[in-house]
Amino acid sequence: MNLPTLAAARDQLDRLAPWLAPLGLRLLLALEFFESGREKLRGQNWFADLQDAFPFPFDQLPATLNWQLATWFELLGAACLLFGFGTRFAAASLLVLTVVATYAVHWPMEWNSLADLAMGYAISDQGFGNFKLPVLFMAMLLPLIFTGAGKLSVDAWLARWSPSATPARPAVR
């Protein structure tokens, strides 16, 4: 490929990025959080078994309330991400929920070295914490918090029709 062809390809990707990049993140995260919320909605509350592991202020709330908050934040947050409605708030809420879940459930209870900790960066049921997936979710939520839902979203549609709204622009171009 010659330089003008590479530049044209890069320009085309730059034009598609605000449409497709956030959409891909939103769809994948919506699916994952919806599945998690649906499992909680249909399942038994196991939060009572680890209530003491929750960080403040969640350790002060009843396990039943924490269960309901997690369930509905996952379900409603997934719907918001799917449609790109209130995306920054939904992504920030799901980020907090994911940090709490990582702290209480996925982080290794004991580790004496970085090698021990690294064993928890996995997707398995073999112990050691299993915090890889939550870390990936946190990394995927950050662009939605900082740059918003993208052009294929209810947020973008509302911004076009609201005279006072100015669409968020990424800081770097």
C-alpha cells in the first residue's frame, strides 16, 4: 500500500470511529451486565455470605438492599448502555458496582507476592481471585464515561434536538 491509500484508510476509520467504537463497547457491556443482573434476579441472594467483605458504605447496608441495588443497576444500566441513554451516568454507576464486586468477590483474599496476585488475573473458578473480567469491564467503561455513547445513541439524538446541549468531544484528536 502506498502512503495516500494508508492515509485514506486512516481517514475513513477516523470518520467511523465515533459511530462504531462506542457502539461496540456499549453492546458488549450491555450483554454482560444484563446477563449478570438477570442471574441475580432469578437467583438466590448470596450477598449475606460476604457482606463483611463489601467496602464502606456498602458494608453498612443490609445484604438484601445490596443485592437489589446490584441487580437493578446491572439490568437498568445494561438497558441504558444498549440504547446509549444516560450513558455516562450508567457507565459510572456500573464502574462503581464493578469496583465493589472486584473488591468483595473477585480480588484474592490473600496474596503474598505479585506472582500470587497475578494468578488472580484469570477467568477461572480455581481460586486466586479471578479478577481479569472485572478489570476488562472497568477498562471498557472508562471510554464511555469520558467520551460518551457515540453518534449511534439516544444521547446523541437528544443532544441534536436540545438547544442548550453541546455534544461532548474527546480531548484528543
